[in-house]
Amino acid sequence: MAKSKIRRKKNEKAGENAVAVPESQAQKNGPTRAAAKRKALSRSEPKGPNIIEKIRQFLREVQIELRKVVWPTRKETVASTSVVIVLVFLVSIYLGLVDIALSRLIKYIIR
């Protein structure tokens, strides 16, 4: 019984709930068993999955995500493409005019 009191005081000092544990049970669940388990785990398996498994997992996840995609209809695709082409044309005209104006301004300043 004296050993369980010693064990209780150690638990109280560590901030744990004070529970009287018989010495025979403390030896079974002690640090030697936990250390042996960690050592066995570290030897049996590598740290993480290998590169092939990572690639397989990535491809599975891509397939799942592609099933969730809502693809646009042909009409929506044509409309979006038309808007993009018109905007690119308008921006190119604007930038061309700005380039011509700035070029003439620089030539006027240099002469």
C-alpha cells in the first residue's frame, strides 16, 4: 500500500488526477511497454506512403473532383468565347492607339 501512495504523489506533482495504482499494474502500463511499442512501430512501417501510392491517391481524387464539375453547354461556351474575343479586340485597338499617341509625343519632344 505504501507504493501506491508514492505513485499517487508522483501523479499529483505531474498535474494528473490522483489515482492509486498498484505497483504490479504500474509496471504493466509503465514507460517500458510504451517505449517498446514505439520502437516496434518505427521499425515496422516507413514514415509515410511511397511515391506510387501518392500518385494513385492524387489520380483518384482528381477523378472524384471531375465528376463534381458542371460543364457548360455548347451555347454558353460559344457566348463566353465570343465575349472574350470581342474584348481582346477592343483592348488591342485601345492599346494600339495609346502606343501611337505616345510614340508621336516622344518623337515631338526629341526633335
